[in-house]
Amino acid sequence: MTYQNYSLKQLQQIDAAHHLHPFTDHKELREAGSRIITHANGPFIYDSEGTEILDGMAGLWCVNIGYGRDELAEAAYAQMKELPYYNSFFKCSTPTPVLLSKKLAEIAPKHVNQVFYGSSGSEANDTALRLVRHYWVLEGKPEKNRIISRKMAYHGSTVAGTSLGGMDGMHKQLNGAVPNIVHVMMPYAYELALPGESDHDFGLRAAGAVEDAILEAGADKVAAFIGEPVMGAGGVKIPPVSYWPEVQRICRRYDVLLMLDEVITGYGRTGEWFAAQTLGIEPDTITTAKALTSGYQPLSALLVGDRIASTLVEKGGEFNHGYTYSGHPVACAVALKNLEIIEREGLVDRVRNDTGPYFAKALQERIAGHDLVGEVRSIGLMGAIEIVKDKATKERFLPAGSAAVTVRDHAIANGMMLRATGDTMILSPPLIWTRDTIDMACDRISKALDLAQADLRKR
């Protein structure tokens, strides 16, 4: 029986009775009822009542080629007909992960040539943690097992992903993190820069916190530093240009591996295939997922640099790690077709040369001047809008995060899907957005800001 046989109320009742949602206050959701998204096309999603909503989040940072792509459905169907599943254990492989691995090595940074598959970014970060610590054991340095991360980082919601991440609320609920992971300051100049401190100097100071953590532990105890090139779920926090070169210099000086989490930024988001290429970073691992299949299938790919891979192959023996769906043939077939479409339609170049610059200009000229907006920032097709009570002092509304939720709710009610993270509105639209789509988004965001401002004045 299909969903068309159910009313919205019936679907909401069933949802409340049986479906536990991720990152949700379940009592609040049951009182309000879920919005049921039923179909989508291009840059738009539609709910059960037929409301058209411009998707400013590409699903959840992932639907880079937009919705309704028959080619991806056909690729999945053809692979399911031929070979719906076989595993990558027992010295076996299937054609699609083999060919996908070759493609990923071609588009990745030159020193990255090996791939380990899973089904989510969280799984991929679990793998990265296991692999990095295993590497140092193989190199005869088992004590070199501490990982340095950052406050407000997001690296997934498994036990290892939560531990790697720097979200306090997640740590409290975990009630016992993976040991030997420490968190240092994030490179967020808008709130953390000292009075009169330039972006350049702030970037160096934020990078210096990594060095301080290495020296405190002792370089012989530190395995790796992990970071998102641009902090995504933490609020699209874009580091100063001085930050990553200094972090990389520090890691090299102390022989600390560099783990890059590109689950959000990978596959064209910043105007290159990977943000590592945009920002000139040379990582030892790159965690990817989401846009690898544009969300049409669950798939992650941990890209592994030659230094780690060569040790794993030559000294490793059996690596006791893997998943039932590692290298799933259907997911890999969809990924291959997705990458083909991104390449064929020139979406990476479009973000770098056309829509990315236009997006940045539109946010500055049409959104930044609003009374509720303290700052806008963007890189490629990834942006943030800071909601403030006072532009001059950067004072926020209380309780924290409430104003952004008000903006978000007005945006969705007026056909614009945005996400609120703390006091930040974040955007990560499909890469198929055009200048016209960006203009449409700015119109709807401006209206939401006006309506929210009227509500907030009543407080």
C-alpha cells in the first residue's frame, strides 16, 4: 500500500507511534507533527500538502546534482538486476567499487590513491580513527595515539564520531567518550578574535592552539589532528587564509598525521572536487560521503594517502575492520553515475567561476545589511548568516538560538528550506543552483528576516 492511501494526519500519527528521528526532541515533534516530504524535482522539495520549498540545504548537505535524476535511478536498477549485492570480504570484489576507486584516485589530491568504503560519514570517521591508530602501531609507536580535534567540530554521531567531534551536548549524552581525544579552539574569528586582531593573526593564533596541544601531550603521544576544512554543522565557520597552512606546517614539524573530514565539503561544494584542493591542504586521510552519491544511496569513501596505505600493505597483515556494506555494488554504481554527471555538466567549474562568486555577492549585497544580520560569509556554494540583536556589539537574542529558529520557521513557511545552528542560519544548496535560483533564495530569506524581526520586537 502506498502513502497516497494515507492522510497527512494518519502519516503523522504512525510516525509518532513508531519512528524515532535523529537529533530530535521527540516530545516536541509528537506535539507538532512531522512535515511529510513526498517528492522533489531539481532544486525543489514538496510536502504532502503540495507546498513547494526551495531546498537551501541540498537535503542534508548532500544532493549536489538536485532531485529527480533518472540516470541515477537507472544506474541503481541496472546494477540491482545484474548483481544487487556481494561483499568485499573473503578476497572478493565487484566491478563498481573497483572502478569507483580508480575514479576517486583520479580526482583526489595526487598523493591519495586508496579507498575504504562504508555507508556514512560517521562510519568513515570510525574507520579513519581505527586506521590512523593502527598505522602508528605498525610503525612501532603504539603510544602515539592521541587525536587533536576542535570544539564545535562535527565528525558524526557514532561513539567514535561523537568523541572526535566537539559538540558538548553530544558528549554529555554519550556519557563516556573514546579516550585520548582532545579539543582545541575553533578558527571562528567573528566571535573569538581579540579586539583589533587581524584575520591573519587570528588564524595563526587558532592554529597555534593545535601546536600547544601537541606540546602539552608530547609529540611522541599525538597520532593526528582532525578537522573539517570548513566547519559545517558547527555553523559554516570558514577559517582565515593563514590557518590551514600553519596547521599543516605544525603537523609536519611534529610528525602528526592530518585527517581531513570532507563529508560536507567534498565533490564540488567549494569549487574544486575537494576543499583540500581549494585550500591547498595535503591530508593523510580524507573522509567523504553525502555528495558522493548526491544522497541517492548511502555510501562513504575514506580516501587514504600513500604514506598510510603503503605501511598498511607492507607491514599490516590483516586489518580487522570492515562493514557488511563496504563497497556495496549498487551504491558504487550510483556514485559512478553521479560523478559522471557532475563532470559532464561542469558543476565544479560552475561553482568556482560563476555561482559561487555570485552567491557571495548576493549575500553581501542583499542580506548582510539587514538589522538582524551580524555577518554573512561563504565559500563556494556554502554560506552562513549570523543572527544578532545588535550589529555593532554582536549581542545575541536570548535564549541562545531562539532567534535563528524564528527566522528558519518563517523561511520554511515562505518556501525556503534553511537550517538553524545556534544563532547561525546555514546554506548548502544543490550545485545545480543558477543565478536565478540564488536571487529567488535571497528574496525568500529577506522576507523571512523581515517577518522574524517583527516577531522578535514583540519580546
